[in-house]
Amino acid sequence: MVLLSSVQPGTSGVITALATDDPAMINRLLALGISPGNRIYLEQRFPAYIIRMGQSRASLDQAIANTIYIQPS
């Protein structure tokens, strides 16, 4: 289990945990479809983290990327 912010572009994995107690952050992540059990793929890290989940893409900042733990596969 590693932080999304610590992996290189091209890495895919399953979200294992969200490391935040902030209700607003949790709601934003869930609205984007980011929740434990979902598979994601990191496309780029700079200037923003771009992730793909199925056919959807989302842009994340560093603070949000630091709250997402994945199990690379």
C-alpha cells in the first residue's frame, strides 16, 4: 500500500484507503468516484495529478493525492 503521490505515471492500482477525516475532502473524493475498491491509473503528476478511472478522468492537487492509498498492480 503506497500513496498515490509516491508512484510514477503509468502506475495502476486499487484504492485501499483514504487518509483524511475532513468531511469536505471525503465528499469531494466520493463525488469524483474515488473510493476504496475502485481501480485507478495515474496518467501524469505535473502540473497536476491526472487519474483515470474507467472512461473518466480527474485532476487532483498534491494535497488530495497525499490522501489516497493504492495497492499497485
